[in-house]
Amino acid sequence: MRGAARIASAAEAVAAIPAGATVAVGGFVGAGHPEALTAAIERQFLAHGTPRDLTLVYAAGQGDRGERGLNHLAHRGLVKRVIGGHWNLAPKLGRLALANEIEAYNFPQGVICGLFREIAARRPGVITQVGLHTFVDPEHDGGRLNARTTEPLVERLLLDGTPWLRYRSFPVHVGLIRATCADRRGNLAMAREAIIGEVLPIAQAAKNHGGIVIAQVERIVERIEDPKQVRVPGMLVDFVVVADPAEHPQTFGAAFNADYVTAAGAPAVAESLAFSERTIIGRRACAEIRRGDIVNLGIGLPETVAAVAAEQGRLEEFTLTVESGPIGGRPASGLDFGCSRFPEAIIDQPSQFDFYDGGGLDVAILGAVEVGSDGSVNVSTFAGRFAGVGGFVNIAQSAKRVVFCCTFRAGELAVTHADGRLRIDREGRHAKFVARPQLVCFHGPSAIARGQQVLYVTERAVFELTARGLALREVAPGIDPARDILPQMEFAPIVEDVRRMAAECFSGH
């Protein structure tokens, strides 16, 4: 390889990371994460106490809720500050933040993706309205997660009489990325990667601030013949690490699944979905998708909508997209979330968010932890944990129509159906429709001002956001609002024009 770029072991490469560096890491859930590199950093720190006092920056959550991914970096002294989009997949980092042992910020995933590009170009930051009136707005918490975190990294601006947020740029010193192969000149291609992510802006950001770029790959090839396949040019790469296959799975859920990198293929035969509260919600939410729509499905319960669409033979009627970059096909779930089976295209993550932020989504189907009387939604804080917002803020704020999906109450809810009627066998312990959410991740009044259409779909009722607050619009057959809905809420919704939920939502075995 020319210049300073060289093939190195993971240990040799991470030894070059200086104390106090700002380290940007690519990846999305279990895809695209440089596992060999973060594991090597952990081994280096535990053995030698270096590197120390790192600032970790990442856009999407990367981990398996256990030991892999960014969990490797969750050691006191190893990191001093974390700026992340989603925390739930790296609970070890989350525990450090909740214990006030590190500085911790949560910014929208799409903002951080864009911030890498702004840092690379040495511009002053991302100027956007994403996050206004939520907890990342400096008029509230400014995205700061604990008392230790004091530096303001986001500020309000007034441009032409309109409020905007500026997420400030800062130098990146180290970029950790991965690809499928590198050629002898250090060029990187991603033929077997399920996502592209933000590998190029991370590499450009580090290089333009005098830093280093370490790339993890499966193999070295003599030359990448098609220059259009090069996602990161070798002039940006300092170290190439050939990873052991065990530390370079396509995702944390699959060693390799050809469906994720193949456009043409026969989808699996869809099976009839078993009856459950998730199936009810998925079917009702799917009914909101129109022919020709461009759609985003959130993680968790909204993933059920893809299964419903397959069951109903509707996948060809609209385009499902994932914020990580896949367009078309059927989004995967669990530790493969972020991938799609038989996608039509895979673009880089920052470009996907550009399209989302500009209003490209016709409908977004997202989860909800708590819903307030004004339609505001919390998706981040629950049960003593801080999950983080990921791409939720970008997506919920920009889609033309939003459908929030959640069970009506949480905690051991059990439902059955008979004779076309829904029955609550065991009520959930915790209210989800609350007087005031713990954290505002989606601001209902702002949605009304933007003219968004917003629904809240549960297994027993559907609500609509209006200028007067939440209105009860549909009730499941067999459900008595006076018994099963109104007393189970912490506020009184508007009750008018109430219809019965469609019978097909309750079929199954």
C-alpha cells in the first residue's frame, strides 16, 4: 500500500489511538460494526490501561445488548464522553451514563450522520429543525443525560424569524470503519456488507483533522477493478486489519445472509400470523399504508407490519425503507434490524436521512413507550433504562403521516379473542397513556403546526392527534370504553366519532 497505509493486526492498529482522542465508530445494530477493532481496544485497555479518556461518537446503536459492539468500550477510564444516537444495544455504556461516571449525550441519529459530513468539510455544524421542542432542544435538556454532562453541544438560532438548532462540529481524531475487502492500495469495497452506513464521512472527518482511519475487512485483494465499487478511497485509510471471521459476521444475528445483498430472489412463503396483541396492532397499522407509499418501520413492535404486509401479499404495493440505507424488500428484525431481504437498492445512511428530513416519507410506523395528552411521545426512558432516540426524532418529525404503535398498557398484558370479540384476560401493570411523558421525543403540538396526520394504534383502541388533544377514534369489538379504556388512562381523551376497529385485525389462531 502507498503512503502510511499498511496491513496490521488489530492490536497494532488500535495501539496508534492516542489518549484523549475523539473516536467515531460506524455500524448499525449488528451490521457494519468493526467488532475486531472495538474488541482489540478493550483488550488493550484492560492489559495496558491505554487508550484512555476517549470521546466516543456514533450515529446508530451498535451492539447485542450483551458483550459485543460498543459494549467493549464501556470501562471507566477508557471513555470519558459518549455522543450517541441510540444506547439500548450497549447497556454497559448506558449504565456508566446512568451512574454519572461519563459525560453522555443523546442526539438524533440522522443529525450525527450529517455531523460527520460537516466535520469532514470543517463547517460549523448541522443546522436543522430536527429536535426542536424535544429533550435535545437546549430550552429543555440539550440532549444531556446526566449531571456530569455540562458542555452545551447544541444551541438555538433564529434565522429569518424561525427557530433552528445548531449541533456544533468538533474534531474527529480516529475513524473505525469496516468493509468487505481492501485492495493493495487501501481502497475499500463492501460487496458482502448489508449496509454502507457512514463509512466515507467518518474517514473524511478523521483525515481532515489530522487523524487516523482504521478499516476492518474480510480479505485483501490485488485490485478492485470497478472504481465505482470503492466506497472509501485508499488515500483516506491508514491501517487495514484483516479480521477473524468470528469478529466479522455480516450482522450480530447472521454470519452471512445473501438475501441482504441480493436484489432478486424469491421471498419466503408468508405464513398466517398467530393471534396476539402485536398482530392486532400490526394489521391495523398496515391498513394505514397506501399503494405507492414510501414507508419507514421502526424497531420493535412496528417490525410486525412487514410480516403483516407479507401475509397479505402487499409488499409490492409500496416501498419499505430502513434509515440505515436499504430501499425496498422486506426489513429484517432483531439483531439483523437495519438490513432488508432482497432490497432494490442500498444507499449510504446520511443520504437516507437527507431524504427523510426533507419530507420524503409518506408514512412512518414507529413505537411508543409513553403517550401524553397533547400527543407527545417518549420512546427513550423506561424501567430505569435510557434507550436513546436513534433515528426516531428525524423520522417522526419529517414524515407526512405518523402511526405510533404500542400496547394500551405495559407489563404482562394478556388478551384473547372469541366470537370476533377481544377480551382482556390480564391487564397491563403500567399506563402508557400518561398525563405527561418522562421525556419528549416527539412533540405533539409541533406536529399539529406542521400539519402532520398522527395516529396511535393499540390492540384495543385507535387515537388521533387533534388540535384539542388526543381523540378516541376506534374501539375493538368486545371492548367497553368505560371499563377497558378510559379508567386505564391518566387523562381524559376526546370521545367523538368513535368507530369499531376492522374485524380482520383480530383473525388468527
